[in-house]
Amino acid sequence: MEFAGLHASLLGRLDVQHVITTFLLGARVGHRTGWYYPVIQKAAAAWQAPALAVRINPAWPAGVPDASFGQDGCSA
């Protein structure tokens, strides 16, 4: 689930806190994306950090699927 907001503008919002709490408790939170999300995502792409390969950081386990490069690294 995505919430559109700039920097810390979502802090303190009860609806956002509820969704985060629900997710952390292991429940599905659904998927709703407003029409504006793809526009914001494209506009903000220049500020997104690039993917970092798992093999670069020795603290990360070797040989696991690397989700950042299109492999399914999430077992959930």
C-alpha cells in the first residue's frame, strides 16, 4: 500500500499508523493506489537510491535471490 506524501508529512496520521501496525502484525493491508501515484513515482525517480546488489555487502548472506534485480527474494 502506498501513501502519497512529502517527506515527514505522514507522521502522526492515524490512518497511516493503523495500516503500518496492521502490516507489522502480519495482516494483509490490501492494495489501493490513487491515480496520482504513478505520476509522483515518476517525478520522484531522480531521488530514488539505485538498487544495491546483495553480493556487494559481505554482511548480507551469499547465494540468496536478489529481489532488487528482479529475482524473487521475498519468501512471504
